[in-house]
Amino acid sequence: MAEHIKQHPDFTQRFDGSGLRIAVVHARWNKVVIDSLLAGTLAKLKENGVKDHNIVIQSVPGSFELPLAVQRVIAGSHVQAGATATDLLGGLGISSPLGTSRSGTPAPVVSTMPSQPFDAVIAIGVLIKGSTMHFEYICDSVSHALMRVQLDTGVPVIFGVLTALTEDQALERSGLGRGADKGHNHGEDWGAAAVEMASHARRWGEGKF
Ligand code: DLZ
């Protein structure tokens, strides 16, 4: 029997992120740790093939703001995709009050709006316990709310919220440990998990198992 049972998951199976659109929403409390987690997340997304133009980054003040932000970002990406469809119909002269151009040739389709809603959202925050019950309330409500958002929307939400009892715990989990061992940057796992879950969700949604 191995000495330690608790292990990171095996992320060696590669998923193709080249066709995925992913949002990262991060809090700004505890910036040093957030910056490192964000860097690890983005590096792993790109390593898995996600294109720069398909990554959208948004920030909010603290972790408590993350669930609403994630929910609105998902909703907004559907609005964007719908607007692109409307642009397309307008370009073809179907719904435009002006109809086709004078020559009768459909106007060219010019759209700068992304056509694809987000395939996954990564929520990043760093909660460090203080001397009151604040930490417990926020950890509890944020984790439940992020779970609710992903179940309500069907879009994978990656739980990138560190809930650390000490500053050292937060540093070690972002690869910034004060000792010789800098620890592991959990942002990398969140990037890999986002690509995997987005790929699964798309495939499962098409009834492919
Ligand atoms: C107020 C507060 C405190 C004390 N600590 C943290 C923290 O460690 N990490 C974090 O992300 N946010 C913290 N916040 C801010 C709250 O999350 C939230 O932004 C405010 O209560 C405003 O809603």
C-alpha cells in the first residue's frame, strides 16, 4: 500500500483545446498569489491548444463576487453568439429593413463578435483565514454558488478558489512557497481541468460517449 493515498489527478491524457473558448474570472484580493495562479492557468490553457483570442479574462474585487460574475459572463457569451447570428442574417439581407444592397448582391458578412459561447469558465480566488468567521462564510457560500452556476447553466465551472488557513499554504499552492520546495501551482491543474471538462461537455452534449 502506498504511503500517501491523496494524489493529484493524472492529466497526461491530452485534450485538444484548439476549438474551445474559455473565460477566466479572477478576484483581486491577495494579488501576489492570484497573479501566479493566473499565470499557471493561462500557460496550461495555451499548452493544451487554446488560442489567445479564445481566452477572455475578467476580474472582480473579491472571491465573494465570483459566482455572479461567472454567471453573467456565461450569459453574456450567449448574447454575443446570438448577436453574431443576427449580424449574419442582416448581412444576407434576411432581417435587415434595407434588404439586400442596390445591386441585389448580399452585403458581405462583417462580424467582429465571437460566435461561440464559453465552453468552460475558470473562477480564481484566494481566501486566507483571518481572525473572524468571515472566511468560513465566504468559502462555504462561494463554493456552493459556483457549483450552482455550473449545474444551472450546464457550462463547466472550474473551482479555482484556494481556501488557505495560512499565507504559507496559499503561497505553496501557487508555486511561491517560501521554503526550498516552492510547491505546486494549482493554476496549471485548473487550466488542464477546464480543457478536459469543456471537451467532455461538448462531446456528451452531442450524445457521444
Ligand atoms: C473582505 C475580504 C476579506 C477579509 N478577505 C478576503 C480574502 O481573503 N480573499 C478574497 O478573495 N476576498 C476577501 N474579502 C473580500 C470579499 O470577497 C468581497 O469582495 C467583499 O466582502 C465585498 O463583497
